[in-house]
Amino acid sequence: MNRSQRIRDRRPRINDGRRLKLVLLSIWLCLAVGLGGCSANKSAGSGLTEVNVLLDWYPNAVHSFLFAAEQQGYFEQEGLKVNLETPADTNDAIKLLAAGKADLAISYQMQIAQSRAEDIPVVSVAALVRHPLDQIFVRADSDIKSPKDLAGKKVGYPSTPLNEAMVNTMVASDNGDPSQVKYTDIGWDLIPAMTTGKVDAIIGGYINHEKLLIEKEGIPLRTFDPADYGVPDNYELVLAASEDGLAKHEDTIRKFLKAAAKGQAYTVQNPDQALNILLEHENKDFPLDPDVEKQSLNILLPMMDDGSAGFGEQTEASWEAVIQWLKDHGQIKSDTTIKAQDAFRNLGV
């Protein structure tokens, strides 16, 4: 088995067996991090407010600013003791957050919108990666030059309706026929599906991770950005809180974001040092490739910056566009009422 086949994707598929694991994980988190009610509380003896943050995946380049903020003491300067945890499943993070078992969680803009459509009371408090990382990949030597050329081709996807809707939108926007696309459910075997030629294209891989690993195998890729083909230019990663948690602990969340912004500034100014800090926190079950993470960070930093906008700042227009697209493409029921202004908060960092 080669290295690419050993890679685990950041968003494992949810299944019925996760239900029990969700319950057990909730209990484990409460015990492991010692958060009384698993919410922002004073850490015994330290005088610091303890904050539990769920990552979206194992520690990797996108989390560099958080580990830099921790190592440089920015959280402590704000009176915080931050616990950075990895949930067993990305879908668990939103559920734990809404249930009050975590204070903050890294998630996805579209997932937040879909969650609110299901009456899960979560709110985005910061945009982290401001543009799509999840893009269509094809081999650079293929005859697929733009999305319309996917008609009649096999597209591998991880059995998620959202990815299928993205591809259909992109093909149609490029004046192609989405009904002619042949979808192949490859689960999360994205990398081997591409490297072995099982499919002509994949969706569900990230340009800062799977693309780099595939190209490291000697297979150059061509990528198509959803934002160039009819899908709203969305925030790939956001930081979320529950409505209740935000109401009760807004001041703590503001302090967290202030420290996180300093961590991001440190990472921009000292990328090599920030990467070294990250590598010290790699998960033993998911060892990091320093070369890949360095390339990843180079891709991410410009996508985490919006020029004049402050750290994490979001726009109502972005949320309105995402919600409308999700409705138009059957990812949210068309008669569901979701107000864009309720889905996010700018906390003035």
C-alpha cells in the first residue's frame, strides 16, 4: 500500500455506527478537557478561562495560526486556556457544539447554512479560509479542459449530494450537459481513484492537500474552481459557536478571536516558524509531510486574507448567495426560512 492510499480524508462519511460514538465522544470530551459543563469556565487553579475548540480534521497547515497563538502565549494574554481537539467525525463537531459540549468548532459555511435549515442553532463567528478549497481535479494530460468536458466522463465523488450539486452547477454554467456526467461513488478513496485512473475526475479533494499528494505521486493536475463556474465564492472554513454559547460567552469568544488574529499575523510574518510549531503538534495517527504542509500553507495564507477586511470578517452578501444557491439546488428545502444575518456574527476583531 503506497502513501497516498494510507491517507485518511478530513471528512469521514457519517454512518449509523456514529450515533453511539457521538454519545461516547460527548462524554469523553467532557471528561478529557475538564470543562465542568463543557463550556467556557474558569480552569481550576489557573485563573484562566478554559475554552474547548473542535478542529475540522487532524492538525494541519490550516490550523497553524491556532498553534502559533498557543505557543506564543496570545491565548494566555487574553486570560484563556485553549484546548484544541479533533472530533471523531467532522459532522460530530456541529452536533457537539449545538449541544453545548464544545465552545467553538471549525466548520464549513455551507454546512452551517444547512445545519440552520435543520434547526441546529449554530452561528459562524469568523471566516477562516475565504474561498473554495474543494475543487474538481482532472489529470493535466486529459482532454478535459473545462467543466463542460465532463459530459460523458466518470466523476468520482464521496457520496455527498452537495458535491454532486456543485459539479452539475459547474458543468451547466460552462454550457455543458450535467445529465451526461457519470458519477462514481468512491467514498473517501479520492487519491487512489485518481492515481489509478478509476475515474476521469474527482470532487471532494482540497487543493492544499489531496492535490499536493497526488502531484507528489508524479501526476500533474488541472483544477476547476467552483467559484468560476456558477457556485458562490464561499467561505470554505469558518469558526462557529452555538447561539446559546455566543449569548453567554461573547466576551470570551471575542478574546479568543483577538488572540487567533495575532496568531494569524505571526504565521504570515513567520511562516517557517509557524510550520515548525504545527509539526510539533502532529497527530501520531496522521503524520504530516513537512514539504506538503509548507506548500499547503503557501496556498492557504492568501486565501485567509481579504485585504482590508479584518480577521474573520464576513459579509451578509456571501451568506445570502450561499443560502440561495443551496435552495436553488435542492440542498436546503426551498420553503425553509433562513435569514443570512442570523447565520453569522462579526465580532469586530
